[in-house]
Amino acid sequence: MNAPHAIGIPDGFYRVDANSSMSMAATRKRIRRHVHDAPGVHFNRLGRELDLATGQVQYHLRRLTRDGTVVAESVGGRTHYFPPGYDAWERRLIAYLRRETPRAILMRLHANGPTRPVDLATELDLARSTVAYHVSNLAEAGVLERSTDEPMRVSLAEPTRTADLLDAVSPSLPDRVVDRFVRTVDRLLE
């Protein structure tokens, strides 16, 4: 007989069930499917959207990454999860595309081509410091290129690959709320 495992029940208590390995496999399958359906999903969003406890998500993601069915990538202070098959550059790009402000910058560059950061700030109604922060992160990730001439202009490092991934990814609602809060604070401080 297999050793019993604890299964969470709604009131926060646990009961022991010898058949919980099937439940654990189902949970792991749900997480894997969600990562495949939403490449670049970050840890907190995964737990929220699947209504799973932090410990459950940690345990199953550790197993899935060890098995190679999910790839983890830390980008901008968050760990994002991907199905295998994306290269490191694509993973970084997708992670940034899941965030509203970097996505807006990338979409603007895709639509209108190279521009000055100050013009991005004006067109996107963002503080120049916010644009500078995101441009710096995106350039460091290899997603944007900064010109060496004056005035500096930014452009997409790989326009075709960026375009291919733009349609596939959108930021989550919590990410959009945080970005809008930052914009509001920026406006108040200007």
C-alpha cells in the first residue's frame, strides 16, 4: 500500500487519503496545461488562476521543471514558466510582453519603428523615468537596441520575431493594475 498524502479541503483542514497520488497527478497536469496555454505565466498568477496554494504550486512546478516538461526563467524579479521549445530570448520577450508598460513600448516600436525615449514617454503618457527604466531592462534583455548617436533612439532588436510573439501574449489583469498604479504615482510626482 502506498503511503497516504494530505489533500486540502475547503475549510483549510486536511484529511489523509491513500488515493491522493491521482489527485496530485491531476494537479500537476492542470499546471502543465496552464503553462502550455499561457507561456510566460508567472508564479503568482499561476496560483491565482488555478486557485492553488503556494506550496502546491511550488511543489508541482519543481517536479515539472525537474522532469523538463516546464522551463523556468527569472525575468525582472519574477519567475516565469514556459513549455519547452522557446529559446532564452523568446522567454525573456514573452515575460516582458506579459507586462503592460513594456508591452506598450514594444507595440509602439513595432507599429511605428525607432524613436526617442522622450517621444515614447509622451506618446504613451508615461513618466520619462518609467520609460528609461523599461528601455534599460528591455535593452539588457536583448529585446531593444539603443543607438549610439545623439539623440538616442530605440528600436526592436528582432522586429520579425517580436511581431510573431506580440499577438500570442497579453498581460494579466493584476499586472495591468500594478502598471496603472505606477503610472498614477509617476504623474503625481512629476
